[in-house]
Amino acid sequence: MGMKKTIFMIHMILIICLMTGCAYYNVSAMNVVNETDNKITRKSSYWSGLQKGDRLEVDEGERINFYIEMEKGSVSFVLKDSEGNEVFTTTKEGTYSGTESYMAEKEDTLWLTEKGKGFKGKYEITWGKTEVSNDDLEKNEGDS
């Protein structure tokens, strides 16, 4: 009787994991994420997943820069304001290198969602006092 209960519990756990795994997953290989007060970076050889809940405090007119260097896959960024309204979305697929920017329309708390699908590459999100130009980013990488 104890063995049947154990097997039943294992099956239930697997079913729950499969059901929730469809909505929120995060699979990665050689994935490095760093977060500081005003900067988020990710470098990955493979990342498929969803990262929600990063809070960005911005002032009116402040820029949020999304610097992306991607070899393959796709990556999306969504910003929502404090009322839950989507204020910015960008999606890049395949090979891409460049910067997307959003300028805050008012002082607010923005919520960031990052989504990758087979993403290989790196990105850096900066805002506020630690905004860095792409030239500075490349110089720093050259020093590593």
C-alpha cells in the first residue's frame, strides 16, 4: 500500500510540473546574468525562458537602452508602467546587433519582462546614472 501511494505522489508531482512548466520555463546553457542598480546583462550560449519582475525606477525623459548582440534565436523585452499598461515592446530574431531605446514619459516604476527562445548572444539593459554607450561596452569587453 505504501508503494502505491509513493508512485501516485510521484505521478502527481510530475503532472503538476508539466502543467506549470508549459507556462513558465527557463532552460539555459552557459548563461550568465548580472543585475546591478541600473543595469541588467545576460550572456548565453542558449537561453529559452521568461524572466519577469525586474523593477526599473525612471525619471521623466530618462532613456532605457537595450543593447543586443544576438547570433541566433529570438529575444523580447516588454515594459509595463505602474498601472500595468504596456509602454514599450521590442522583439529581435535571428542575427541582430544594435540598440533599441525607450524614453520615459513620466517619473514611474516600470516592470520589465525578458523572454528568450533559443537565444544565443548577449544583451545589456541600462538606465539612469549607469547608462553606457556601446563604445564603452565594447572597450570593457576588450579588457576582459
